Amino acid sequence: MTASDRDGKPPQSKYELPNLLILGAISIAILGLVLLGNWQLRRLDWKLSLIERVENRAFATPVAAPTAAAWSGITRETEEYRRVVIYGRFLHERETLVLALTERGNGYWVLTPLLTPAGETVLINRGYVPAAAANPAQREAGQIDGEISVTGLLRISEPGGIPLRDNDPAAERWYSRDVGAIARARELNNVAPYFIDADDTANPGGLPIGGLTRLYYRNAHLVYALTWYGLALLLAAMTLRVIWLERRGRTKDAQG
């Protein structure tokens, strides 16, 4: 008779410590799945807000682009995707090419400063050009001179670059439409804190191609959230089932 038998207690399994470690790992996995579900719910709120902004603003009658007096109050929530119109002349000699991955293929966005009669400068994303037309000499017809009006969507600056690729002004490598960095690199003054995506009005010669702003967004975050929560629930249920079976087996062993 063992000491455990004399004490009237069931013997402890030699696998108790490994089982505890496994249970701990499973608990961490369940927590991770719940956190992923919570993150998807936050993404859902963000996506719904974005869709609402686009639907309410992008197809409305254009209004005058904000002037310097209103620049300090511009935020993503209040102004992004608002349809605006602006007048001025392009400073083509100070354009910037930003990497573009579009439905038409890889190429560049052409960001050109527009100087207004009030002396304010606004960056205009005139649209897409293929890599073969990166040199302005290849699209000379589209380098419009004189006063012009531009209609498009107000967009918020994209500072820094994109994941794994930082903007490198010194090397003329631009991966995002960073208004502040472009303004400094091109020595622009009195620059608006936003840029404008030009609409699909055709440019002479066909380039740049405007109107390519992404306006339709897939929203599957609720499905993803329910999937993560479902996996967490399933894993928890399976774990409880295993624990119950193991305890029942130990009870039978002790009674036997």
C-alpha cells in the first residue's frame, strides 16, 4: 500500500506538470484568439466610419477647397474624401513621382504643386502614369500651362512611407504621398496639409490618368471577428471536455 493509499487520497499522475503546461499554452491560445476577435471589431468600426465618409462626401457637389484659414482644423474625420474644386496654375518643374500600384498596373502617381491666386500651394495627385512615361518629356501634352480648375477628392497626408519602405527624398524614392516631406524636398511655401486626388477629367495626351481613387472597400471584419471568437469557443469547449474525461478516468482509477 502506498502513502497515498494510506492517506485516502488518489495518487497524483506523473503527467500532472506536463498537463499544466499544456493547459497554460491552450489558455494563452484562447486569449490570443479573443484578442484577434476584438481587433477585428475595432477594424469593423474603422471600416464602417471610412465607408460612411466616402459615401457622404465623394459623390457630393464639389465645394471650394479649404484655404489657409481653415487648414488647422482639417482632420481625417471631418474632411477626408470631400469633393472639392480649386483654381490655380501647375508648377510642373516641381512635380514628384510616387510609387503607384493600381488596377492599370505598376507605375507612378504624379503629384504636382498647384499655386492658387491667393499664393497658397496645394499638392494635386494628377493621376497615374506607367513607368515608361515617368519622364515628363514622354507626356509633354499633359503638362498644362496657365490657369486651370481641378476637381477631385481631398485626401490626408500619408507621412513616412509604407510598411518596410520609407520615403527617401534624397534618392527620389517616394512610396507614399507625404505632403510635408514633398513640400520640403521641393522647397514649397505656404503648403496645404492635404493633397487632392484629381477626378477622371481627361488630360491632353491621355496622361496622367485621374479618377483612380479607391472608393469601394470590402468589409468582412465581422466575419473575421466571429471566426476568431468561434475558434476560441471551440478550443475552450474541447479543453474542458478533455479535462472532464481525464478527471473521470482518475476517479475510476481511484475507486478501482
